[in-house]
Amino acid sequence: MISRIHILGASGSGTTTLAKALAKELRYKHFDTDDYYWIPSEIPFTRPRPIEARQSLLKKDLKKHDSWILSGSLCGWGDIFIPHFELVIYLWIPQDIRISRLVKREKERYGSAIEPGGNRHELSSEFIKWAEKYDEADVEIRSKRLHEIWLSRLECPILRIEKDMTVKERVNIVMSII
């Protein structure tokens, strides 16, 4: 049975949601790259952690568990973990659906702070603009192109789920191959 799974895709594609659902179904530990990439701070997602610290923290946590699911992108900084992956799942959905999800998530997390004049307005607007570039951007940011190049270097099986569907449908697809 596959016991070390990595799920990646564009922000808003459902990587964390699928990882949590699979972890519950399989009774695996779930980790998210954002927890390693970002230093917890008063204004979340604004202070990146140094690469060596990210790697050290993630390595320590992964070693504690035989079975885990890691969600989020770690292309570049997390390449040292590639040999540990037994399955990589790549998620892609159309941009309009992703951005709608992200805007909704931003509103749920930060409420009126993302409105004009709010203390997260500029950060939220910049984040959405960044996320909108995923399908067309080159490798300088988290992009489809960067992910495709990264995926081409993997030796483990890759499952591509490249359409919008329910979490349950995605879980069923994964369960059918592991």
C-alpha cells in the first residue's frame, strides 16, 4: 500500500482539502507545506522561513510517521523530499473556479480586512493577482509550467486529476489506485 503521498497544484485547486479527506480516510498524518514555508506571524503568510529551517522542520515531522500526506507546493526548496514520495497527485482546475474559491476563502479568513481600507486589502489583492498567473506564468513563480517541469523529474507514479469534481470523487479516484 502507498503510504507517502504528495499533493500539489495551483493555489485554490483543492490540494489541502483532498489531503485532509484522504488522511481521514486512510488514517494517515497530514502535513501542509504552508506550515513549513511561512513563519507564524501577526499578519499570516508574510514572513517566509529560511529554506534550511523549512527542510529541517518538515524532515523531523515526516520521520515521526510511516504514513503521511503532504499537501502544497515545495518545488525547489523541498526537492530533497522527492525520494520519499511513493505517489504524487497533481490537481488542476480552471482559473475561474480557483479564483472564486480563493476570494471566498480570503473573505472567510479575513472578513472586512480585505475590503478597501482594510489592513489585508493590499495583501489579499496581490495574492489573487499572483494566483491568476498560474496557468500562463513561467517558472519564476508557482505556475503550471514550473509544476510540469518538476513533475517530469519524478520517478514515482503521478496521478493527474485535471478537472473540477467533488472531494469525494477525488478521494474515490485515489483510493482506486492505492
